[in-house]
Amino acid sequence: MSKNAAEPEPAPDSEPSRADRLARQLEQQARRHQRNNRGRAPSLWQQVARVGTLGWMIVLPIVAGALVGHLLDLRFDSGVRWALALMFLGLITGGYALYRAMQEGMASRGER
């Protein structure tokens, strides 16, 4: 059987797909970002924001645990038992959140 001349032959992939172009643009942007930030220490305000964020990550679970525990203690007339237990749970939760944030920060800087 002979090929019909009216059937178009598949065009070679001379033009990259949209996904390939997007991937290439993202890689170029990431390289530019790394090149621009290489060796540059974070500004004072960036450091203040980071410390503030880490502080809130620890304080909020502790205070929330103490508040909920206090409300439970009032409801069940149990002294400070619930407040201390939930405050300790908040301390553990805040410590874990701090640990995770520090690990992610170190991984993003390539310090693992």
C-alpha cells in the first residue's frame, strides 16, 4: 500500500512544549535568585521577623494550652491540673514546631 499524499506527516518536535518552556524559565529564575542572594547576610528586619515568628511559634501553643486548661479547670473544679497538663503539651508542640522550622531553614540554605 502506498501512502496517501494528502496525509500530513508528523512534524518533528522543533518547538518545545509549554511545560518545557515553563520548566526552563523556572530553572533560570531559581539560578538568578541564588546568584543574587549568594553570600548576602539577611537584613536586620529579616532577622527580627524570623526571631519574632519563631517566638510566636513557641508562645502561642503554650498560652493556648494554659487558657484551655484553665477553662477546663473552672468547669471541672480540678485546681490547676488541666492548665499545667495542657501548658506542658503546648510547650512540647511549640518546641516541635520550632525544631521543624529550624530544620526547614537549614535545608533551604543547604546546611544539612
